Amino acid sequence: MKYWLIKSESSCYSIDDLKHDKKTAWTGVRNFQARNFMRDEMNIGDLVLFYHSNGDKQNPTGVYGIAKVASKPIPDMTQFDRKDDHYDPKSQKDAPTWICVEMAFLEKFTHPVTLPEIKFDPKLEGMLVRTQGSRLSIQPVSEKHFRYIREQLSK
DNA sequence: GCCAACGTTGGC
DNA sequence: GCCAACGTTGGC
């Protein structure tokens, strides 16, 4: 069992969207390292911190809840859709460049764990999302950090 | 294979 | 909205 953090702008796709949809293919990732995590490292049942980036006063940047990996790796269909923002003309149908997994809604925190909380909590030292300029939209998280955020900070 | 130029991410 | 940090592209 592994633990992850995925980023999304709440204006783009929020935890409430996932709650409503119950399950969604995590499409649009166009970074090789992030893709490799989905393709090679994730397993069904892995737990995922759902992080809203680019927050504002109403919706501060931070972790808003938990999702669960719900499928094996599948081709990201947006790469073949000319009308989609994430269309990739170089990708071939028989050898898709971009792979994703499905994410299922698990829970929304009663109160979000904001980035400043994460940054200044000594118990979360080493968390990737704390490091400056960490633009990676899918990150591994240690079990210790995951549990601490879920069981302590989100209550 | 280097690296400058470019586009994007994301905190502030 | 700004801009630093970063990943990717492409010329050489």
C-alpha cells in the first residue's frame, strides 16, 4: 500500500467535483515523472491526499480530503481529443504517451490542512510539497505523514 | 549532449 | 498579476 498527493486547481477540478462524480480518470497530467508514478507505481487501493493548488482567501492552498486509486493504468483519452486543452498530436493510438489512473472519492476533511500548516509542522519535515518550487503534480507521501495529516491535522 | 529559449506551474 | 523555479524543446 502506497500513499500519494495529487494537485488540482479547485477552479479546474475540486474535491467537491470528485465527491459529485464519485470517480474520475485523472487526465491532463503532462509531466513524465508524474505519469510514471501513475503508470509504474500506483496500485488499486492506494490512498491519495487531494491538494488544491493556487488557492485564495476563501479556498486556501492545502489538502482537502482523500481519494483512492480505483483503476489500473489506462490511456489518458484527452491526448487524442483535438478539442481538448491537453491534446497531444504526437501521441499514437497504439502507443499512447500519456497514461492515467482513475481516482475515487473517499472523504472530504472537516477542515482543510493548509500549506502553511504543512510547512511549519516539524512532524511533516521532508514532505515533498514543502520544498520550494516543487511543481510535481503527483508526489509520493510517507505513511507517517499521510496518517498524521488525516488523523491529526484534519480534525 | 549541452544549454539557451521558451512555456508553465504555483506560491505569494 | 507577478515572477521564480522548473521541465521541455530544439539548435548546434
